[in-house]
Amino acid sequence: MKKRTIGKTVMMLALVLVSACALFAQGTKEQASQVVTLRLEQFSGTDSNASGPALKAMIAEFEKQNPTIKVDLQSIGYSDYFTQLQSKVVGGNAADLFELNYENFVSYASQGVLLSLEGKLGDTSGFNKTALQAFDYNGVQYGVPNSFSNVVLFYNKALFDKVGIAYPTDNWTWNEVEQAGAKIRAYGKDYYGFYRPLTFHEFYKGAKQNGSSLMTADGKKFTVDTPANVATAARMASWQTLSNIMPTEAQMGGMGDWDLFKSGRLGMLVTGIWAFSDFTANCSFPWDITIEPGNTQKACHFFSNAYVVSSTGKHPVEAAKLAAFLAGSREAANLRVGASWELPPVTYPDVLEAYLAITPPANRKAVFESLNYLVTPPVVNQQAEMSAIIGGYLSQITYGKMDAAKALKACQAELEAKINL
């Protein structure tokens, strides 16, 4: 009897253990099934500079605060990004969360492939209003800005000192740029005063700096061939073709504009604030910045990227939460500042003070002062086609194949025939 009782007890214990193991396994499986994995595709944070590690650190902090959400980060080079994105969206394989720049945002928002983020971002009072508003389409918030940046005038202080001319100031116009550029060009055969190519992006900004624009304010008509725009294109081309304060392609010898500046042979360069970390690390001479000069008025580029959520994603709430964290949290903003990765799109005083405290450049406040003169590109659904048409005619002017008046008249006609407004 005693042996039989012991045997029954052992069997019961075994059954209890088996049941407990089964329940534990089931609980573990249920817990694992609650973990959501979000696919994030982006182009701006790359391992070629400090932005890549900063983005990964942001994601790690988000996962720490949200243990039931995992992020599958997929970074794609800018040159291939939008081709791949379009194929994935058309094929129904868009990532839960992906990055868009301002120029392509309208096209995607108008196609109904983006999820409305209204009411899904929490408190947005800490965002820069200009950056946030840029991703509002027809009164609906479809994107949350993860960064924004502008363009300033960089100058080589050592070269200015050698030539014996005063540093650029916020009051400079194209006239002062041309005068200083000519003196630097005369300093030596391989020295150049200024670099700002006649491209689509530089031209629409140049038009604004000369009191004009490429489209009417309501976006219903192109105005590319106005006398003011013809004068703008001709003058910008002359920096290379006449005064030669800007080097030609042959004179560049395959060198990029940043490389020319870093070589110490370029006096002034118009480029984005994303150059700060590269120039800090690789310029052996002192340099600084100022607000970019205009002609009749000032105008500075506004560039912004945003995270958007796919309308077909399976986890919209979690995706919106990730977007809001990467874009607007203090943790993410501080990591962005530490990496000198453009401007965080926030207005937290401590974050902005930390940004201003980093040198070089010494005149970093010019970045914020430039925000008073922002100009955005003309945006249409056929964005790539429009910019390619305009860019093609600007090349004709640059290479002396057409004068500015004839080129822009032909450009206007082609735009009217091919671009639907």
C-alpha cells in the first residue's frame, strides 16, 4: 500500500511538472507574440558619418523604453532610395515607417499611401512649427519631421587673411561676393573665390534672392522665363563662364566642391550645415559661416526630412509612436546635436543651447538667423520630371549652348506642355 501511494504521488508530481512546463511555454509564446517588429527604411542616417551611430542609439533608447516593440532598421543610399521605395509601395510591400524628403512628400501624400497622423503623435508643442507644417497636406498631418536644415555661406578665414580682405558679413550681397571672389581668384592660378552651381535647387533660391520665383504663389502657373529669372540665370552662370570666380568642371578635375574647400583653395562655398562635422574634422585652416548673401533680398534653402507611416502597415499605433520618438524626443534631439546631424526639429531651449555651444563654426547663430529667410522649392506631383526639365536648360546656359533668355523661354514652354498643375 505504501509503495503504491508513493507511486501515485510521483505520477501526480510528474503531471504537475508537465502541466507547469506547458503553461510556462504557452506564457512565453504569448509574451513573444506580443512583441511587435517595425520595419523602418531611411536614407539620411548612414554609417559613413556620425549620423548612422546616432540613429542606432536613438532606436536602442526607444526599444529600451518600449520593450514590446523592436525596430528592423534598413538604410538605403539616397541615389537608390526613391526608386526602391516606389517599387515597394506599388507592390504593397512598403515599410511600416519610412523617410521622405520635403520634395517628394506631396506626391506620396496625394496618392493615399500615407496614414494620417492626426491625434497619433501626442504633444507636438515642442516641434518647430515651420518644420511640422511642411508635412501637413490639405490640412492633415501625414509626416513628422525628423530633421531640418538650411544652407549658409562657408568661408576660409585663412585665405581671406592671405588676400587681405574682410570676412563676409550678414549684410553682404552678390556684389560683395563677386568683388571678394575676384580678388581671391587673382591670388593664384588654382585658387577660386566662390562655388555655387547653376542647378535646379540653386536657381529657384537664386530667383527668390532676386525678388522672383519659378511659379505663381498659388502654384497654378510657371513663371520661369520672367525677365528677373533670365537676369538671375545669366548672372549665376557668369560666375563660372565670365569672371571664373567659380571653377569649371574641367578646372575641378573630378574634385567635389567640399574637397576643393577642404584643400584650402576655395574662398567661399554655399552649402548645407550638414558639412559641419566633415569640415571640423578635415579642414586644416580656420573657417566660419554667415547668412547666405542675396541680391535684392535674402533667401535660404529649407530642407527637411520626415518619417511617414504606411497606410497599409499592420502596426500603425506603434509606428506613429516610433516616428514621434525619433523626431521629437529630447533623447533623440540630444543625440542628433551630439552628432552634428543637421538641426533637431524641436524648440527645447537646452537642446538648442547645446547646439550653439559646439564650435566650429564660431558664428553658429547664423544657422538660426537664416531661418528668417527660408524658401521652399516649387512642388508638383511630377517633381522629378519638372526638376529634370529645368536642370537640363540650366546646363545649356552653363555650357554656353543657349543664352539665358532663349533657354528659359524654351523651358517655360516644355514645362507647360508636360507638367500638370
